[in-house]
Amino acid sequence: MTNTPSSVFTRLGIPPALSWGYLGLLIFMTGVGVEAGYLSPYLESLGVPASGVAMIFTVYGITGAVAAWFAGALSDLWGPRRVMWLGLAAFVLTHVFFLTVAIPGKAYPLLLLGYGLRGLAFPLFAYAFLVWIAAVAPPRQMGSAMGWFWSAFSAGLPTLGSLTASVLLPHIGELGTLWAALGVVVAGGLVPLLLVRERTGSARLAPPGESPLAGLVGSLTILCREPRVGAGAAVRMLNTASQFGFLVMLPTWFVKEVGLSDAQWLRLLALMFATNIVTNLLFGIVGDKAGWRATVAWFGGVGCTLSTLALYYVPSAVGGQYALCVLVAVLYGATLSGYVPLSALMTAIAPTHKGQAMAALNLGAGASTFVGPLVVSLFLGPLGVGGVVWIFAGFHAVSALLTLTLRTTAPDTAPTPGADSAVPHPHSHPHPEPPAGTRNHIGAPVTKGP
């Protein structure tokens, strides 16, 4: 007899065993995203210059890049669930330090240290869950499963996070809102860790004979051993560099130069990524049907090149005409979703080393969190907002060209439903765990076949 809830999740492209994980990720990232729309101007109000704020976000991104790589590498060695526990604990400790020591001290070195340490936290949680999805999702629905991940991710950071901030800020202020965010993060983190019973994520994913050192080194050397993986990691870095850079410079620009109110800016940001939630799902499905590589190159790379420029030039031309500002923000959020199938494409490029490929992808994702703010820090002064926007548009154009080189030996779409038996779903095995020696690098049973 078919289990109805599982059938619904399967039709939607969500691995049923991980359904609670998607909900937990949504709540977790909502807490992380509470600060996204106001932390930059809040730090400026504490006496930190705009360039110093950009550097704080840059250091945060550097530590986040390291943590993102470790999320993939350690998930191979320890299992994703344990890495997610580590990420949740790290967030609680570093966030409390930031709120009780760094902010009250108002000293730039403390703010740099406190927020930089916090960059270690959320990538461990979020990207370990991404590896878990790669280990469990059936190949024919990998793009859709990844699309749901990025929808939950961006629904929280910054969409629901910004909406939460817009509600709380008038009542409890900036610092109180940051304390409220901690409670949201803890609640979201506990949902998957306590409610997801799927067994693959609790076990080591790397082959039994592989040493921890070899696994960690391999997740870096694959960038050179398989140049297409390295190119894919570069595309992932270029993908959201503009997003993280915009979160540093656009809040002040939209309010002081364009003429929006703080509340209008927060709502615009929420609408931008509310669109992103829906289109993440759309482009996950489009990628499964029309080809992962083409979707990333044209909808993601070329689309973002154009929408990035529109996000600057349209508000510059129309001033505070809110509807037009929202329109170009929504366009930018939609085209960002064109990159969603990149995760599925990376696993197809290195099918025997999916864990290492995902670690490389995570490294690129983490790198984008500091490359974007670093560009702002270095070039906002000499080039202004417009010059920085052109740099980010160039990033997207380069990512489109790189994506066109990411050819796989098989078609860059998922197998047809009748062909996916060669790489079965972990739960299709008649026993709870496959016999020793029959698990591939990502933890799925291995059968003979192409």
C-alpha cells in the first residue's frame, strides 16, 4: 500500500525521508537572515565606516568559505547529521559572543573577530544538509531536490528573515532583534536533528578504507584532478558574489540615494527573494527537463548579467518609484535561480566522488560570501555603486562562459525514470544497509551498469 505523504513528497521532488530537514532549514535560515537587511547600517551607526563594515562582512565570508568546504569534507568522514550538530552549536556560541562582547564593546577588532567567528557556523549546518540530499535523492529528481533546498535556504535568508526584522525592529530594536534571531536559529536547527530518522546521514559517506586525511585532501585536489569540478566551483563562487556584495552596499544606497524608507527597503529585499523561492523550484524542474548546463548558463549567467545592471540603473533613473524598484529586484531574484541545477550538474561531473564534488561546490558557495563584500570594500570608494555593479555583472557573464565548458560524459539531464536503476535510491535496497563494500563515495548502493 502506498504511503500517501511520501507519495506527495516524491511527486514534488522532495526525498520523503528528509522532509523535516527542509522545514528545519527554512526556519534555521530565517534566523540567520534576520540581520541581512539592517546589520550593515546598524554597524555604521556604531561608528564603523562603510569600508570597515564591508571588511567585517569579508572576514565573515572567508571563515564561511572554510566552513562550507569543511561541511562537505567532514560530512564524508563523520556523516552530515554530526556536522549539522556542530554547526548549530557553533552558531549559538559565536552569536552570543558577538552580542555580549563585540557589540557592547563597539571596538572594531572585537566586531571583526566576533562576526568573523560567526561565519564558521551556518555553512556547517546548511551545506552538510545539502550533502545529505545528494546522498539520498534519486538521480532523476536531483535537480528538483536541490531546487527545494535553495528555495528553503533563500526563503529564510533573507526573505522571511527580513520580514521578521521589519516586524521586530520597531518594538525591540536592533540588538533585541538579534537576540530573537538566536531563538529562531535554535528552533530550526533542532527540527531536522531530532525529527529526521533517515540513516544515511548518520553514517560515514566515504569508502570504508579511505583515511580521514585522504578524504580531506581529496576534497581539495579534486579541483585540479577534475578541472570541470574546479570550473563548477568557480561558477558557484561567481553566482552569489553579487548577492552578498549587494547586502553590504544596497541598504544604504537604496535609502540614502534612491530615497526609499527603511521599511520599504526591507520589503523590497523580502520580495526579491520571495520570487527567488518560487523560481528556485521552477528552475530545478526546468533543469531536470531541459538540461542542467543550459539552464545554468543562459537563465543563470546571462540572465543575472542583465538583471544586475537593471537593479542599479532603473532605480537610479526613476528614483523612489517603488513599483519599478520592486520590479527589477524581483527580476534579479528570479534570474539568480537559474543557477540551481549547478548542484546536480556537479554530481554528474564526478559521479564516483560526489562527496568531494559537493565539498568543492560548497567551497565556491562559501567563497562567494567574502568575494562579494571584498569587491565592495576594495572598489566602492574609487568606483562608486555603479562601478561595483558592473564588476558583478562581469562575474555573471564569466560564469555563463565557464558553465558552457561543464560537459559531462552523459547527458546533462537526469536519467529517465526507466533508466535510474543503475544508481538506485539508498532506500531501494531490500536490506536496511547495503553489504560492506557496496556503497559508493556518497553512500548510495552500487549496482553494475553504466
